[in-house]
Amino acid sequence: MRLLYWATLSLMMMMLLSSSQAIPTCMICTLIVTLVEEVAIEQKTNIPTAVNLLCNDLPLSNLIGGICDGFLSLWSSALDNDFKQNKSPDYSCQHTIKFCNDPNYQQCQLFKQWPPSPSQLERNNHYRYQPEHYYNDELLLSSSFTNQHLHNILTTLAMIGLTPSLLSSQPSSSSSSLQRNDPFTRAFKDHLPGFDNDNDNFSTVDELRGSHWRGKDCNDNDNTIYPGRQQTSHPSTIDHNCNGIFGNNDHQQSYEDQLCKDSQQRGIIALGDSATAHFRIPPEYLDGFLLNNKTYNELLPLLLDEADWPQCSWSTGHPTSSSSSTTDECPPALLPLNSIYQRLRQQNHCNHRDYQNIGVNGARVVSMAPPNGIITSMKSRNVTDYPAIVTFALVGNDVCDRYHDFDHMTTPEQFEQSVLDSLQYLDDNLSPGSYVIAVGLADGRILYDVMSNLTHPLGATYADFYDYLNCFDTSPCWGWMNTNSTVRDLTWQRTQELNNVYDKLSKTSKNNYKNFEFLFYDSDFDLIIQQWIKDGHQASDLIEPTDGFHPSQDGNMLLADSMWKWLEQNYPDVIGPINNNNQLIEELFGNQGGY
């Protein structure tokens, strides 16, 4: 098991590195040297000893031991001299190791001050802790993974090779039969469960677009049984929609009819980008003062979920532990788990497991739209299924990319046509009585206002970190993560133009769609932050420390709370009534099979 684990991990890392935009070796060098020097500072030792500690503590040590030995013999002595003279990692990579020879990048400097000052060493309290294990046991894999699953992964990778196309944001339309059936192409390219025996788009495995992303399949050998199914030809002894309710009462009436028939069941489908998927890289991965022999234990499951945490997100978060109403498998936070799905399930226990998260890192409205867009990865809902609440939440990438211009941003005309195409697709594929809620693009100016003077896990200020990424053309969002206020303000102007499209369509489309009502939710994250501060907290608690860009776990929970209150106050029909049978369902079926 351990050998298969490490072999799979190494292949996954190779695939990710080969498939993503090339990261300059200069940046990689600076990251590694920074970690080494921070370990040396923390342990009050020299660079050779720090390298030994780092290599031995990493769970990858069995694989990279040779690299560590080579590093020691080639660079440790020279780096130790730089370290004793307080030379920065930027200096070492430019002048000592000489990995920064590209003249285009020689002016790129992460650290304006080295070594870190006492205030920088303090970092920020909102992430300086070592979290508990996010996954269930010392096998370092969720319990649903088996030797056979890992064997299938390794066999598939050996057969198809590590191709850069595997991480495309577009679903596959021309892959070979073999590629379409391999778990990585299905998960990373088609955004479908990697393991799905009956091809109903639901799985019994957590990762690889499995039940972390969509309700767990309760019968993976029958494609007429899946979460959200309304009509069935199965007998009442079969749980045909995986909500954990089956069998007959004393009057031979099915429990599904008794407890759920008139309860107005519904599910949630979250379409969106990395904010919907809850992208998060643990900050301790980049903080040499926190590294220990458990730091990277959950790296493989994180890679298998594309560095996303949909099971902890504002839209489809759910308690994966059957013993608690919250979960120990989410990033530590001040607030308990509280998603739109979880509230729908509390409102009506018959909604159990009826969720889909189709959040894709880097997605924008154009890449979501049919005929070949991400939206086609959604499990279609028709008259055989219950209505759905669809959140259409592409909140950043239409104004975000690495390019230093505004020409690569989506225009209002492109935006409107792509939204209309997606809405028509939804009307063709949703059950009557559904709702589609467009979530407005966020005002990202708040990111710089909150984070710029704070200290990034690497030790530089966020302002310097943003400039560093832009210098290398590797920023996820030049428009927002920018020290130039004019750039940020112009990005906000385009954001408003795109949000105006949503506003216009929500007012003019009342009778355009037969199967859903279209609503526009213009979330104001600034108001959420202001209330958070009034409650005695730090604004930075709500932003991910590693990238200074995405909402944190607490930020996700407050977004869910804000949307739910908006629905309760303005559109209570969207969330449906409380099921008066909830208590009886708990008495009869407990946790309804969990997750």
C-alpha cells in the first residue's frame, strides 16, 4: 500500500507539473531556498543541517533522497556562506546557484528585506497553527481508496502517458476510448467522477470528482439509481435516490412517499470557478517555520481533488464524518461548516446527498458555455429528477489572468452571449420548478486593501508577493493582485460592466425559460468583511493566506450565510418549506447513510 501510494503521488506530481503553465526555475529555486533558510532559522542551525532535516522530514524523502544528496554536495556549502552573510534567497538563486539567468526575470525580487524581521517572523495568527489530519487515517488516503483503485490509476497512467492535455479546462470531446475511461482524463479534463462503474456521473469514491464533489452513489452498478432521482420503477425496498430512505411503514406505504412525497424536494448544482470549488493550498506547505514530518501527509488526496475542497465549500460543503454535524476534514476555522447544501438538507432531510459541485479552477463564463463547455459535465436533470437550485458563480476569471493588459478580459458582449447559451442549456436540462442564481463577480479591490501590508507564509509582504508574481507573468489575477491602484480600479470598471449584464438579464428573462426562474445575487464581500470586523475579528481571516486571493474557510461559510439570508428574505420559495417529517426521518434512518 505504501509503495503504491508513493508511486501514485510521484506520477501525479509529474502530471501536474507537466500540464500546467511553466513556472520559471528561478521561482522554484527561490521557494526551495526560502524553505531551507527558514528551517535553519527555526532550528538555529546551518544550511547543511537544515537540508538534512527538510529531506528527512518530508514524506517524499524515499523518492527524493538522491536529489537531497545532490543538493547537499552541490549547493549547501555555498548557500551556507550566503546564509551567514544574510543574503536573501533571491540573491542566492541569482548569483550563487545561478538559476535566474533569464534577463527578463533578473529584476524580479521577492524579498525587500532578509532575514525576516521579528514582526515578519510573527506572521499572521490566522494561519500559524499545525492542523489536524484532514483525512481519516494514517494510510494517508481516504478509506474509500483501495489497492485496486491505485492499481487502476497506475495502469492507466502507464498506458496513456502523462499528457499535458489532461488538465484542460474544457471537457474531452475527441479523446480515445481509453482516455475517456481513464480516471484522470474523466476527472481533470471531463470533470466527471474518475471511478463510476455505471456511468451515472456519481461515484462511491471521494476524490477524483467523486463524492467530495457529488452525492455518493448508493449503487454504482445501476445507472437508474443516483442522488436526486424522482421517478423510479424500483420497488420501495430500494433506495432509488440515495437519500437513505427506503422500505415500507406498517400500512405498506413506502417511506419515500410518506416522508418525502409532498415535501418539495430539491438539490443544488454549483457551477463555477475555483471559488466554487474552494481552492486552497495549506499555508504551512510554504512556511519553513511550520514544516514537520506530517506537513505533506495529505498531499495526495489534495492533488486528486485538484487542490480544491468542495466538501468544505460555501455551496456543497457537507459533514463527511458521520459522528458530527461539522467535519474534521475541512481547514481549521472559527465558524462551523455551513453550506447552501447543508442548509437545504437541514430544511428537508429528503434532500440528503442531492448536490453537485462543478467548480473548475480557472473557469470563466466562455469556458462554461455549451456546446463544449464545462456546463456539459453537469448531471442533467429532467422530469425523472427533482428540481434543482443552480448557482452560476464565475466570480473572477473573466477579469483575471496573468496578462498585463485589459484585452484578455471578457467583454460584455462575449459575456452576455455565453451566459445566454448556458441558460438555454440549463433550460433544456433541468426539471421544471428549478431556479438559476447568477452570483455577481466580486470586487477584488478588497484583497489588496486587506492583505497588502501583511506577511505572506513565505515571509514577504503580500504587496511584494503580488509584484513578484506579476514580474514573472504567473499571477492568477494581474487586475486585482496589483500594487497599482489605477489597474485595480479599471478592473473594477470591467467587473461592473459584466455584473450589469446579469442584472439586465434577470429583469428581462422572466418568461424566457420554461423550467427555471433566473435570479441575480450581487454578493457584497466588503459588507461581509465589515461585519466580521465589528464582531471582533481580523479581515484577513476571510482570505486564503497562501494566494491572498481566494475566500478562506471562514470566508466560504460567511458567503453561504449571506446568500441563505438573502434567499430567506427575498425568495423563500427557492429553498422550499421545512419538512415536518425531519424528526421521524432521523428516528427511522439515523444519518441516512452518511456521505
